Amino acid sequence: MTCSPMLNPPKNLHVCLSPALIPQYNVEDYIVVIVDIFRATSSICYGIDNGAEAIIPVAEVEECIAYRNIGLNYLLAAERNGEVVAGFDFGNSPFSYTREKVGGKTVVLTTTNGTQALHLSRSAKRIVIGSFLNLTALSKWLKIQNESILLVCAGWKNNFNLEDTIFAGAVIEQIKGSSFKLDDPAIAANDLYQLAKDDLPGYLAKTSHSERLKKLGIEKDIAFCLNVDITSSIPVLVGEKLVRLS
């Protein structure tokens, strides 16, 4: 007697807690969601929702400079260690990605953590960008995809961080139980989200990156990045550019 194959095998819903762990996954088997809550992916979501034509993520400052050197009329944005790199138009504060500043324009962006995680995930089936700003729109879209999903937390310089992991848990909260199989990091992320969900700002105020940003005098960025569902756009990587998912 032979067993019939499972008609609809469960899809995987996994969480990568640090970019350093990306090699442990067969990234090409997943839709990857890049998460860098403070502040890169929040700013990307806000910029795309505010009409940016595209955002080009690059890994290194030198790559960003190259776009100026070849004469393209792009806005150049570079952040390292929470601060704008000297000589660039702006960094990754969401307040630099308003409609007045980025509407109809292309931004070339490099950051300490988020763009690095994205480049390590380039072999994925598809790459999209997540933040609390587009939480529900993203979760609804992920829920109907017929692919396994990997939430990649950008962390801080290859270390685990709370804010990205708790966002991963928030996504899992919205889509778990819909034919997805969770791994241990996904279960842990969702458990952390249960602890934090009633007071996200209060819980995440104790994070190390929150403390770094406070020392730079940009507490308003932290508060903004914890706004839930103020955008509906899902940035998706098409070629070298992040554009609005149609």
C-alpha cells in the first residue's frame, strides 16, 4: 500500500534573528521580508508610500557615491551608526522621506544594518520590506502567498535586537495558523510580541538601539517608527530598485 502525497504541504514561516545567520537558510526557497524597524525599513515604507519613484539599496557608502559620479540626478542617502554620513542629502530618518522631499524621485540608500541584510538575501524568490507602518497590508499579502516566508531581522551589526524580532512576531500573530509551519525563532518572536503588544513604545524604549538614537537627539524618529498601519504600500525589490508592489 502506498501513501498519497500531501496535497497542500504546510509552508514554512521562519525568522532569521540576525543577518549573520542568513547562510543557515536556503534563501532561494523563500519570500524574504527585510526588517529594520529603527529606521531603514520604516523610512523605505514611508518613502515609497509618499510617492518615491524608487529606492535603490546599496551595501556600501562608496556605491552610493558612485551614483553621483556617473551624473544621475538621484537623492543620495547614507547612514552609519545612526548618523548621516557627511556630504549626503540625508540618512534614514523617516522625516526625510516625506512626499515633499521624495515624491517622484529616486533615492540611493545605504545604512548600517538594513541594506546589508537585503544584499545578503538577494537570492530569495522575492524580497519585500516590512515595518510597523505597513504591518497589516504586508501581513495580508504574505498570508495569501503560496511560498515559504523568511522574516530577516537586520539587528545591529549582526547582533540580535528586540525591535526587529518583535515586529516579526507581530507579522506572525496576523498570519499564523493559515497553513504555515513556524520554526523556534518564529515562536520566540511571537512570544516576545505578546509581551510587548499592549505598549510597544514602552517596551521598546529599553532597547539598545533606542538608547543610541536618544543620545543623537532623535527620539521623534523612534516614536514615528512605532506607528502602526499608517501606510499601505509594500516595497518590493525589482532588479536593483525597491518600488511599490502593484
